[in-house]
Amino acid sequence: MQKATGITSFGAFIPRRRLQRAAIASAHAWAFPALKGLGKGERSMCGWDEDAITMAVEAGRDCLRGRSAEAVTGVTLASTSAPYADLNNAVFVGAALRLPTTASAGDTGGSTRAGLSALIAACRSADSGERLVIASERRTAKPGSTQEMQIGCGAGAVSVGAGDGVIARFLGSESVSVPFIDHFRKTGNDFDYSWEERWIRDEGIGKIVPSAVSRLLKRLELGADRVAHFGMSGGPAKSDAAVAKALKLAPEKVLPDLQGTVGDTGAAQPILQLIAAIERAKPGDVIVIVSFAQGCEVIALEMQQAAPAAVGRRGLAGSIANRIEETAYLKMLSNDGHLELDWGMRAETDHKTALTQVYRSADQIFAFIGGKCSACGQIQFPRLPACVNCATSGALTPYALSEEPAKIATYTADWLMYSPAPPLYMGLVQFDCGARLLMEIVDVGTNGIDVGTPLSMTFRKKERDKLRGWDRYFWKATPG
């Protein structure tokens, strides 16, 4: 009997800061008063130190809670906003997740359907071992555009495998590839160019998607009544409801489009919608997810078992709930590089990175691997030739700190030191395992921090080398 293949685990990450759309509309009211009609709800926004790589790492960590990274045979990063054009972005993700160096790593993009395409490809080759599929987007739009109000940032991750651990079985997929251009962004351009919504909805989605879904259901010998959860991304608002109606699906079967809380996350959107379905589905439920872009991808899965709980996993619902309300629209423009502020002389520094050292210390930089002394048990970072406690040489064995809980021992909020997100919070972080080091603390909300505040680790950009176009990554601490 052939083993079931499909989703074995899942995880999500949404940046904590949620910009109120009313703040965007208010900033542009002098020129575009009509935007007030879109000024409801909120959208996720990235900090200056977050991008498609850092969010992919966080979603991947969420997916791997309670699972062995050693079992992963490959990772695929799907994104239309990956920071590097000629560099394997997925390699950084794999290194931060402590995947085996023998695991394959690859990028895919070029379209917002890349996330679902990568998932379908992984499901079709699940017999070759467990694969991690992560879709991550840091999307930006021209200030004052409707897209600026509608898009969001985030990442979704699923592991794909075969056997008894499958929680959502892959039933099949359908693809349509046609030169229907709803929006595009040429290489070298900063923003997308979008066409008229009514044409996209009526001529594109209305004629392409229902027939594709119907063909898949017919091939799988499934009636529309068997579909319990339906999600579609890539179209104008409410186009998913129109497709569901054409397919004779009840309105309550349509998954949330996340517009009120997150925004359209591009290639990550179908993965996040799939996670939303898994979090609420029961065994036997059929899930159908569609990603529209130059045609569409359609996938159908059947829940085999209720999604098992994993200690520490937030999932999509938890990540959406973990929020900080933001009303400073100019902060988003600055973070996205659309507003160049005068940060003063303290910002006039050269951040050239020695790439030789990046490779030599890769396990410490990306995986946050410290050392544990085999003589006295002291844990320290960085991993030095000798123990800082007993001075024994050559006794330090690798010890990962990224998942270790910690607390603030001391801290300061510095308004003088340059930071793209002032004030710069620095503190002496005391890990429960005994390690102690000075770290930057990010995502400090309105409640602030204090000595003893619990901390967790998060993968971020540490510095930007604007002259050479290089980002230096490392780990930071965050409350919670």
C-alpha cells in the first residue's frame, strides 16, 4: 500500500508591528482622499532588520517545533522579494535552522504563485524525504497607492513528507499557465504595476479559476460538497467569495483573506491560508487552496488527523495575535527605504563584512551555536579556545542558544547611539542555561521592558552595508 504524502507540520511568522491603515490614509488625505475608504483594519509591516530571509527563518523555526532538523532533506524558499538576486537565499535559512549541510537548498520566485508551486512540487516528490517549503515576503508598494494599503509582510512554512506523520494528505493539483497579466514588476524596478481590478476579477479570475478547480475535483471524483475549506489568493478583494459562489460552495467555507489583520502577503498568502485551514480543520475535511497569477495553481488536501499541538508553536493564529499596534506611517517608509532621514554623523560608518569570517564562523553567526565546557559545564558565547570559567583549553562542545529561554539582567535605551529604529535597546541577557552575553533587544512594545523580563531569540539583520549591498545577519532578543 502506498504511503500517504502531504503536510507533516506547519509554522508561520507575521511581523509584530501592525500599521493602522487609517494612519496611511490620513497621511495621504491631502492628495488622495479616496484612500480613506480603504483605511480599515491594519497591515503587517517589517522592521528595518526584517526581510524575506529573517521571516523565513522564524516561520521555519515555528514549523520545526518538537521536530528534528536533522530529518530535513531539503529547503525551498519561495519569494518575490528575496534580498539577493545572485546568491542562494535559502542557504542562509537552512544554516539558521541548523539543517544538515547535505540538505538541498533552493530559491524560487518570479510570481506570487511560487509558494504554492513549490508546495505542489514537494508533495509530488515527498517519497525522497522530508522537505521544508517556506514562502516569505517583504512586500513594498509606491507611497499613496492602493497596493500600499492592501499588501502585508509575513511567512508561512510547511514540512512535506510521507507516512503516518502526515496530517493533511496530498490529493492532487491542477495548473493553468496563460499570459494573463494582472500586475508585474520588471527587474530593477522598485514597485509593481497593476492593471484594472474589474478586468482582473471578471476576465481573469472569473474565467480561469472556477474551471481549474472543477477539473481537479472531477479528476479526484470529489463533489463540491466535500470541500470544507476554500482559500484563494492573488485577486482583488471578495473575488474569493465570487469563485466560491461559482463553485456552489457555502460562504462559511471560504477561508479568511487576512486583509483586516495582515494584508496580502504575495507568495506566502496561499501557504498562510493553508495553515489557517489546518488549524481549524477536522479529520476527513477536504481543503482546496488556489493561487492566482498568470493562470493559477490549485491544490487539494484531506485532513488525516487533527493538527497536533507542539510546545512553543504559535502557528498563524498565534502569530497574528502577537502584535504591537503602530500608527507611525513614516516609520514604515523609513524601514522600507522610501524615506531617507538625516541620522547624523553617528550613522556615517562603513560596515564592510569580512566574508571569510562569515564562512569560518557560520555556525555561530547563523545558528547561534555557543560552547559548553566538558570540564565544568559552563555555557558561553562566543565559543572560544578556552573556557571562561575554568580556563580549560579545547573543552568546548557546540551548544545551540537560539531556542534557550532567557531574561534581562541589565538594559539601557540609548537615544544617542545610531539605530534605524531608535531608541537602541541593549542589554545583558542571562540565559536559563547559564550563558550570558550583551545583545540588542527588539520589538519593545508600549509596556516596555525591565530587569527580569522574559526573552526569546529572533533572527534579524544586524547591520546594512549600503555601499556594497550586503546585510549582516545575527540573533537578537525580543520580549516574550
